[in-house]
Amino acid sequence: MVGGGHRRRCDRGFTYLWVLLAIALVGVGLTAVSQVWVTTAQRQKADELEWIGAQFVQAIGSYYESSPGFSKTFPSSVQDMLEDRRSAVVRRHLRSAYRNPFTARDDWQLLLTADGKIRGVRALVNDAGVDRSRDFVFVPSFGR
């Protein structure tokens, strides 16, 4: 019986080592999963930013093209794209004042023409710790 007690203490030591190894492996696995999750979240934000930027470009183009008369004008404000009151019927070129998915704020920098009208928007992006910007600009096509 004396030998049996000694064997149980050795088994407990190995069990403790296996539990520590299992915890370490779970930690490594969770680290890998979190890196994939962060990368996926960044990609989703980038995709959302591209979609929102395209909405702004489309809204500016729609406002420009629907200008009454021969003289085409860009909008003076985002509010003009939200509610265009230049005709009898209010027209909504932009569905809402979208937020920047990277900052979760309405912090778009407006890109203006020489006369102070909106021709595009700039989004500030912090991608993987690097600050950069992304421009979305409407370019009218002449000669249609």
C-alpha cells in the first residue's frame, strides 16, 4: 500500500502539467482567433466606408445632374443633399448623414470647389494603427 500512495502523488503532478498545457494551448488558440476577428472587423469597416463614400458620390452627382436649367451646381451643404428644395417636390439625394465607420462620428471633411460647393468628402481612417485618408469625389462627365 505504501507504493500506491506514492503513485497517486505522481499522477496528480502529471495531471497538473496537462491542465497547464491545455490552458496554454487554449490561450494560443484564442489569440489566433482574436487576430482573425480584428482583421475581419477592419475589412468590414473598409467595405462599409467604400459603400458610404459611393453614396456620397452618387448623391453629389444626383444633385448636380438635377440642377434646374442649363447651369449645373454642386450642393452647398450635406443638408442640401438630404433635402433638395430647388423644385416644387423635395428630393432626397442622400438617404442620411452617414457616420464614418472607423470613427463612429459624422466627421467627414468636405472637399470643396473654388466657389465653396461640395464636390466630395474625405474620410479619416485609422487602419492598423496607421492614420490615412480616403477621398470620394464626384467628377462630372462633360459632353453628354
